[in-house]
Amino acid sequence: MNGGSDINLKKFRFQPRLEALRGLAAVSVIGFHAVNDEVVTGMAPVVLFFVLSGFVLARSLENEPSALLFFHNRILRLLPAAAGSVLLISALYWLFGFYVGYLPSFSPQNVLLNAMMLRSDINGPMWSLTVECFAAPLIFASFFGCRAFGIWPIIVLCAALFFLSFQGDYVHLLGGFTNLAPLYAFVVGVSLHFAVIKKVKLPVSPETIALGAFALLLTCALRKQTSLTILGEVIASGAIIFLVATRDQAAIFAVLDCVPARFIGRISYSLYLMHMIGLGVAARWQIDSAIWIFLCAIIITTPLAWLSWRFIEVPFQRLKLHRQDDGSIAPQMIRMM
């Protein structure tokens, strides 16, 4: 295998670089939305989120293959902060008439459906969370299918879902802003986990693959999002995530070790949820430059994201279940910095 790795195959541990990568992807979503282009939509970093979710959740299942823990902890990870963002945007509308994008319904019923991630018209980027919830059973089944029968079930499933991504009825099956075209990205993430376990060798240097993957991801991101461009984004995201997870010494990823990247990674989920508020405020200042809109959105959103992380994400993360040494299941009650 090319390059070094500190991976413990008996117990997969948290890797800060993967979290930092998610943070950079969240920042790039804000950049795409600041441009406000119908072609450049910001789908590419969301695809990276999906692949990364499949990979990280497969590792979680490797550590603790329990359906109860998996689905319970998934709900605690996604729902509280998402509901908080919906309630905040709704409060801003009720108090100040503030809303983001097209004016949605702020009726109690619609607010509740949005808070439960069943709709995403109040906070548009939450369409991806609806897809994440839809993908959770798929990730679970893919992991155990690959464990039992090898890589072929994942290959067949990816091929089937890729074929369906050309079908409009399937792509918009969940309604609203949701897009199921990149659903197979989660399955690709699961396959990356098994590629790590198998110690898949690289045909060329990690730096060469990383540069090619970044180029492919950027090329696809700057084009109209079709089934083929999404496929390119899935492939590129998979290559980047695999390298970040396995090539600890690769200098090309050193940026993921800096303090700002680690901080943004830590609050990345709330940053993604809250960024439309920052963009909405920046837009109301009638700033013409996309760069200044982006910078203003970052400045406005970051404190909101930190507050959401500190007072919503962290407390609910402490309620996540884990299996104790005696085999019983109890909340982690861990201290999170």
C-alpha cells in the first residue's frame, strides 16, 4: 500500500481531518449560493457530504453493529439542530418579516413538518437532510450486505441507483427541493470503508490522485448538474475522502490540520443549516459583489453556527447511546470540547 496509515482496524476512531473536510465543503456551499447562479448550484459539496456520511456511518457500524444505536444516534445527530434552524427562521419571519428565498408558509403545521425534516421550503438546504434520513436504512443494509456477501451487492445497488438518477419521477420522488439523483453516493461511501479494510493499493501517488480528484470535482461543480456530472462528483469525492482517511502523511491535506479548518469542521453542520440566514441578511444590504456577499454571510453565520453547535448539537450528542463494557446500552455522557 502506498503511503503510511495510522488506521486501527479493530476500532475506527474519530479523524479530525474528515471533520475539517466537511467544514471546507460547508464553506464552499455558502460560496456557491453567494454566486446565486441557477447552473452553479452547490450540489458538488453536498455530494461530498453524502459520500462522507456513508463512509463515517459504515465505520460507526463497524465499531457497533446495532440497529438501535445506529438509528437512535442518527436522529439525535440530525434532528435537533435542523429543528432549531427552522424555528429560528420562523421566529425571524414572525418578528421581523424576514425570510430566505421564496416566501414559504409559516403556518404552525408547515413549521412542524419542516422541523421534522419532512419538508424543506422554510430552509431550502435542508432538502439534503431529508435525503440523509431516506438514506439511513440504505446505508445500514449496504453495510451488512457487503459484510455478508462481499462487494457485489454494493456494485449492483450503485448501478441500479445510478440508472434511476436519469428518471425524473425517481429524482423528485420526495417532492419539494429534494433530489435523489446522488442517493448512491451514500453507498459509495460505505464501499470506501471496506476498501480501507482491504487496504486497497493505489496505482499512482496520493498527490497525483488528489489533484486529479479536485480538478474533476471542480469541473463538475461548475457545470449544470446532471446525472453524469453528479457521477463525476461522487467519484472525485470518494477519492478525496479515501485519501484523507488513509494517507495521514500526505502534505497536500495539511490545510485540514490548521485551527480555522478544525473549528469550521466542528460547527460545519450548524454552519450549513444557518448559512441561508447569513446570505439573506447580506442580500438585504444590497451588496453587488458575490465575494462580499460570501464574506458577510460567513461573518454573520459563524456565530449563529457556534451557538447552535454549543447549545443544541453538543447537549444532544451527549445523549447518544453506546454499549458499555458490561454489554448494556446507555447514553455516552461524554465531555465535548
